[in-house]
Amino acid sequence: MMDTQQIMRAALKLANFKTIPADSEIHVKGRRIRKVLVAIDVGVGELMLAKGLGCDGVIAHHPAGGTARLEGYKVFRRHVEQMKEVGVPSEAAEQAIENKYRQLEIQHHPDNYDQTPSAAKKLKMPLVSIHSPCDEIGRNIILRQIKTLDGGATVDRLVRRISQLPEFRKAKSKIQVRLGSAKNKTGKIAISHAAYTNGGYDIARTYFQNGIGTISYIHISDTDLAKLVTDGTGNLIELGHIASDWLGLNPLLKELEKKGTEAVTTTDLH
């Protein structure tokens, strides 16, 4: 059995995070949690499902409300760190996040941040949101999976290597080459995940302008992709949102089960 703080600490430890990031939160504290419902998205329906299944806690991946919902966009600044790690100059990295960072703040300001946490309180259902820690766990799994590939490998080989992971094998939404060609050489690769959401056009363009040949996003909008296609530079693969999310959640679920907390999931991708 675990309490909500122990669940959060387990995720932070697996991700190598020292503090709880802005997109994660303990909304409703709880102790002696024996059985927990785990879902990518949690609303009142999932809370009721958890109640019906005899769960005594719920873990949401995407922020289910509270400060994590309103201010989670601040994690987008992790893109700066990731860009600098692969050689993008600090000034260029900072400029690349400006537009979308502002858009995200405006986008989330009107969110109904209170409904799901309030419902959880009324149901006396412990509720935790764990977003970027799990995304970072998944990102590190992918980095380990491709570490033996060099810049001479093809994009197709990169896709096949990542596709060997069980979550991607099971997924109906397969990894797609959205920009460039599967036959192209990858060049230097950037796994641009675990920074709240995808970097869109500006961050992808900045990577390409600074020596990166292939970028991996979990997802990308049609508008941003169209701009990149017009530029005609580099390769971009889209891994698929749900499989990528479960890739990072599954190690946490194994850790919970080691501690005596059963995880009930809303998918077969676990």
C-alpha cells in the first residue's frame, strides 16, 4: 500500500526529477491506497468508474485540474534545456519557445480547473496528476532504445527500432514519418518529448537550423507540419500520443505493484 505522496515520489525518482513540476499535482491526498485507477485523461466519469471498480485512488496522466491545469504550460521551458543539450545556442532556444509559450498561457487561462478535483473531494477519492515525470521516463526509454544508432542510420531504421517497444507494437496509431523520407539518413537525432507538449514549428525549425537531422515528436498539428513541409528541411517522426504516454506510465505502475498497490488501467497498452 502507498499514499499519494509516495506515489508522486516514486514517479519523480524514476524520472530523475528533484521537485514536482508545474504540470503535476496531488489534488486530493490519500493514504493506504491498495487499488488505483490509472488513465491518460481523468474527469468525473473516471472518478465514478474508479468508485465502481472498488479503487481507493486515481492517477491521471494529463493534468486533471488545479494549478497543474492552469500553470502546467510552464514545463514547456524544458524545451530550452533539451535544445541546449544537443548544441542549440541558448539565445536561439529561448527565442524558439516564445510564441508557443505565450499561446499556451492564453489557451489554459479559461480552463475549468476546479471541476474534477472538486468532484474527487466530494467522492473522497484521492487524485494525483503525473504528467512530465512519466513523459521523461518514456523519453529515457526511447533514448536507451536508439543509443546504438548513428547518424548513418536511415529514418526507417529509427522507426523500426522504436517500434520494437511493446507499447508501440500494440498501438493502432503507428509511428509516422511526417517530414522527409524513411529512406533519408537520420543525421543527429533529437527526442523532443517531456516538455508539456510538442514544440511545434518554431522549435523544430530551430533544431534543423542547428545541426539536427531528425526530430521525434509525440504529436504535431497539421498547421505546424504544413509550415515545416514548405521549408523542406529535415526529417520528423510522429510516435503517436497514447502509446508514448503509456510507455512512460508503465514503469511507474510496475513500481506501484512492487509496493503493494494494484493498478487498474483504462487501456490494453499497459
